Amino acid sequence: MKFRGIVFSILVAGLSTVALAQIGPSRDRDVSPKLDLSVLYSALHTNAPVGTCNCFWMYGGTAELAVPVWRNFSVVGEFGGQTTKQMGPDAQSLVPGQQSLGLSHINAYGGLRLRLPNHTLFQPYGQAMVGIVHGFDSQFPKTYYSQTGEVAYETSANSFGMVLGGGLDWAVSRRFWIRLPQVDYHYNQLPNLHKALTGQGRDQQNELRLSAGVVVRFGKMAAAAPVVYACSASPAAVFPGEPVTITGTAQNLNPKRTPVYSWAMEGGAVTGANEIAHVDTGSLAPGTYTVKGHVSQGNKPADAADCTAQFTVRAFEGPTVSCSANPTTVNPGDSATITANGVSPQNRPLTYSYSSTAGSVSGTTSTATLTTAGAAPGPITVTANVVDDKGQTASCTATVTVVAPEVAPPPAPKTSSLCSITFDRDKARPTRVDNEAKACLDDVALSLQRSTDARLALAGNATAKERAAEAKHHGKHAVDAAALRAVNAKDYLVTEKGIDASRISVFTGTEDATTTTTTLIPAGATLDTTGITPVNESAVKAIPRKALGAVRHAVRKVVK
């Protein structure tokens, strides 16, 4: 088996070498022949059960004929056969009297083949065929006698067969191809010795076939594919002075010939002796330019092709600039930094300059300093200008605001204590506003008239004895002496001095005295009400006069 495998490899290599030496490679390959004739050497690996091996190799050959019928489909027919002298090492123990058991068969198949389009040196295909297989020169089980264990054999048998597989053809010219190993799956139902002896399994064979050989294509050969040439420019748009590379890509070239390249351009110079060319754009004006490329391998029209590629030279673009200030708000005399970010699309050198509507600005680079000394409060606009070496300019502005100095707010207004009224001189009428009290209240009224937005707080006080008397007469005859003193003082200011009653508030205090304090409350000031209680003026005024007389009498007795 090793020897036959070596012979098989040598045969395939020999066929390839001979074909290449005689014809040589060519781009003139035929992809649509009228007829294919193939002669192949094949090796078939079968699993027909013999002893314990259940497999062996058979060797032979096949001849194939393929006719295209539609697009890439062909009708294919095959006739061939394989043989072996030894099916397995245990054959003699299975068939008494036989020293070796051989097998031969011939087959005839027909079906369809699909070639995959491939315009290179290689063309793959797949196929499916059905037909018949005739086995002979062997012993095929015919009848099994279960009583005696004997098997009756016959020397030949026929079976249905099926082939599924594919391969690869290698072109050495338009007419001659080398078929590289074709791999097929073979199926048939020749009688199975293993089933006859054991009664198990089925009469079927699953086989692998490897083939290689020569393919000859008949009919009018397709014309050689013409050379195709395509070009591209990179980059497609440049500024003057930037290089442009032109790349040409040729197809269907004959690998045995050396292509010749040439380049041309109107309005400029292009250099290159192969598929790559270069254009110097330093002297080109803005516009669109076309480069023409040519490739040739011979004198025939199909051996040469042209291509074109375009690129654009753009005019230089002016610079751009953006501005910012830090900080944007300063006190008078402080400074701010102005930053100008200038950009040239072509990275050309830029020159900076600055101006301002107030203060002074200095700097000749991308940063400048604004000094606000002498500038009035308000916004200052700083303008930055950039210019490139082509004279193209751009400008931007930034604003810095000078704020006025902060003035400390005036102190919050506060309340002030005015004069205090004493009610201890008139023992009979201890809550009456006497002349001395009126003098104090006249001064208070004058202060209220001067400060028309000010208010007044009156806080009446009572002694402990007075509070005790009030507690003793708790009920309808109860009188709050502290509240009366504050209310009477307010009444004088309103009725005698014409002060608006809404500007005066009355309270009772906690001092142990027969007094009423006066507190001036300017606009915006807040009265501290700690220790004083607002008086319900309507309740105080509602006390009857007779009750007041009784209270005075009671108070005098307590005081005595």
C-alpha cells in the first residue's frame, strides 16, 4: 500500500512538471470550454468488512467527459474502475480454501458539475453523480444457511452508486490543466460479507476516492482577457507645495512579461518609472489637474491600457483666531491676560498685534496683558489681530469689565431712648399726664415731627403695690396702671400734638416704677421687645369712669 501511494504521488508530480515544461503559465486561460476530457489516476479507500479490518485500498483510473450546459453548470459523465488483490489480512480465514481474496469493480456515473468563477490560475468545482457499480473477481455473499452456518457466494454483483465531491483545476494554458487531488465520497450497496456472517448491518459501502490527472479542454478558446489599468491620487486635495502620489493598479498582466509604465500630466511635472508616480505641486496654481498613466506588455491592443487620476490644488486659506480674557472682571488699576488662539490651515507663520478701547495692552505673541490704570469703570474691548506670511488676516475681541470700588453700606439705624415720664407726684391720680410729663412729651413730639418716617414706642410701668392692688380687684374693676400710663401718654401726643396714632405703639414694662419710657424707632430699625408686652388699647379705654375712681381710691389706700 505504501508503494502504490508513492507511485501515485510521483505520477501527479510528473504530470505537472511535464505540462509546465511544455506549455508554461499564461494569463490566456479559458473559463468557458466547449468540452472537458479528463484522465485521472485514482485510489479508493473502502470499508467493505473483511475480517477485523473492515477497510482496504483499491487503485485504478477514471475518464471523465464534461459538457457546459448553462452558465457554470456542466453535464458530466464518468467511466472507471479500481482493483485490489488483497481485501484484508484475515480474508483467508473467512473463505476456506482461498489464500487471498481480491476485488475489482467498474462504475459508470452521470450528473452535474458546478464550476465556481475564478479568474486566477485555479478553478474549484463541485459535482454530484449517480450510476451503477459492477463488482467482480471476488466472492459476494448470496445465501446464508443459518442451520449450518454456511454462506453461498457468487463471483460478481451489481449495485446502485452515488458520488459527491469536488476538486481544483490548475491552469497551465488555455487548453491544458492539471487536476489537483479530486476528493469524492462514493456510496454503493454491493453485498456485504460482514452482514452475511453476522446478520447485522446493511449492504452498503461508504468509500473515499482521491484522484489526480490531466484535463484537456476542447472547442474554441476564449480570447485573452485584456489588460485593465486603474489609477488613484493620494491625497485628492492639497495646498501648493504638498506632494501628491499617483498609484496605478493593473490587472490581467502576463506574469511572463515585464510591464512598462509611463506617466504624463498637463500643466505640471510627474515623475515615476513603475506603478507609483509623484507630482511636485510647489509651482502649481490652484485648480484641478489630471495625470495620465499607461502600462504595456506588448504590441497588441489588449496588452496595453491607460488610466487617469485627478487631484485638486486648493488656494491657501486665511488664518482664524479666537480670544479670551482672564479674569473678565477687574478692579480699577488691575490687569487681565488676553489669550489669542490663531490657527493657519497650512501651518503658516502668524504675527500677533493688539489694541484696546481703554487702558493699555501690550504683547506680540499669542498672549498679551491689559492694564486698566486710568480707565473708568465699565467694559473694555481688546482686539487681537493675526496675519500670516501671505498677508491674510483675522481678528477677534475679548471684553474685560472694570468695576467701581465698593462703598461700605451705611450702618443699620438703631432705636434711641428719649425722655422718661414720672407719675409719682399726683398721688390722687397716679396715671395722669402732668405738666412735667407734658414737657417730656413735647420734646418727643418734636423728634417725631422732624423724622416723619420714625415711630415711637411707649412702655408704661407699675410698682409692685400697684400690681398687688390690681390683682386684689381682679374682675370688672381691675385697672392696669402701667397700661394706662402708656395709653395716656399716647393720647396726649395724638390729641394735643397731632401725631398720627399709627406711628405710636404702647406696651407695658416690667420695671418696679411709676414711669413711662419713650423709644424712637427710625425707619429701618427694629424695636427690641424683650421685657415689654403690647397693650390692647381698646380694652384699656373701655374701663368705666366710676370704676377708675374706685381703683384710684384703692390704689391710694394701698400706697398709704
